[in-house]
Amino acid sequence: MRSAFLDGFELCRVAVAGVELNVAVGGDGPPILLLHGHPQTHVVWRKIAPALVAQGHCVVAPDLRGYGDSGKPASDADHLPYSKRVMAADNVALMKGFGFERFSVIGHDRGGRVGHRMALDHPHAVERLMVLDIAPTLTMYDRTDQAFATAYFWWFFLIQPFDLPERMIGSDPEYFLRKHIAGQVKVPGSVGEEVIAEYLRCYRDPATIHAICEDYRAAAGVDLDHDRADATARVACPLWAVWGARGVVGQTYDVVATWAEKASDVTGVALECGHAIPEEVPEDLLAEIARFMAR
């Protein structure tokens, strides 16, 4: 099935580790895995993925488990099925199934957190890692203050016990989704109505809302346990941090310094945008990706 949003890409469903992932695949050449964030799906890469194919890459862009049209497996009391460790394993298995033992990873938002865990748990698989508009999860929670908690309120709302956030978002998912996206995008016109409609199609599913809450509950619990256990571990591959100069992360943290605490080889740059870098400044991001891939 051809993708309606990623020009030239095929959509397929791939079973890995007990979950079926919805995946957009295109191109030939050195492989790049693109991991989206919340509240998006793989469609967030629509302005990036075809250009990477044109540059000679094979590009794989899945919906993370729980998001988009990927499977939404049952969770547990520790939210482990939605931990970044499990999500990372999903995508290593996905890439291996396509024949790629080693590949580059570009992760935005939640996808960047999955990429961070993947680089720690599967160093043999990750050739290089680019993280978009995030500081490390443990750092952000440990350094939380009132300003951050106010700006990133969903980090503390979505982690509340079932079914408080699910019920509240489910009462008007379109309002929540639109307010969330509008609050993060600083370049007008970056997300068209047809894309909002696609994100909303997925976000209206109660199973998606629950899975997203489980993702955030895991981030505030079991993911922090994993991060603390790896407090002295360092990402061995080159790590390129890109953030929006007009976004909360860039205005709150010394982003490069936070990643230098977690990785051995860190480069960073701010772009003139908000949080949704792949949608707001795709040409600028593509230029950074080209520089990174040329290393």
C-alpha cells in the first residue's frame, strides 16, 4: 500500500516481539530509522523522508507501539510494555527484519528517548544517533521546576493513574490535540489541516490515548529506573542534538551539556523554530542530517 503522506513510500505491517508495527519504507542505500514523538505518527517525517531517499538512503519510519496504526498491546502495573527499553527492542528487531544489523537513528521527542535507550542497550546496532528537541529524560525530571512543569504540563498530567487522563482527553480529543500542537509549533502553517486530520484519526482511538498515557507513565517510572541503573553508562556512537531555539527545551537547558553527561561524542545546534522541527524547518533539519551523515 502506498503512503498517502510520504511520497514514494510503501506502508506495511511488520510483527516484532508480540506487536505489529505500521511502517513506511522507501529507498535503497545506507539505512536510517526515523522515530516520531507525541502526539504525532510517522507522518511527521513527510517533509524529511522522501528527501533522504533522494539522497541515497533506505528510510524506515514506523509508528511506535501504541501510536498511529501500530499495535497497542496490554500494559502492566509497571508499564513495562511501554518502556523505552521495549520500544527500542521493537525497532532493532524491525530493522534486523529488513536486513539491517547496523543503522542510523533520528528520533524526535519520544522517538529520541527510544533512540537514547536503543544506543545504550544495542550499541552494536546504532551507528549514529540524532535527537530532536529533547534533553535526557532523567535530567528533565531531576531538574524540574515550576516553569518547566507549567510549560510541559502533560508530563505530569498523562502519568496520573488510570483512567483520569484517559477519561479527560477522551471527552474531547480534538481540543486536546489541537491545543497541544498549537502550543509547540512556532512556525505558522507548518502543520496543515489534512495532517491534523490524520493525527486526529489516530488520536480519537481510546486505545491510542491509553497507550500514550502508558508511554508517559513508563517514562516517569520504569524508564527512570533503567536510566538510574545506567547512570555511568555513555552512548558510544556519535550523538547530534538539534533543538528549537523558540521551544521550551532550548530555553530551559544547555542541551549540549545535558547530552555530554550521557554520551561520549556530542555535537549540537539550535534551529529557528519550536518543538516540531521536522515539520517547521525541514530544509534546515535536512542540512543538519547531511552534515551528521557525512561524519
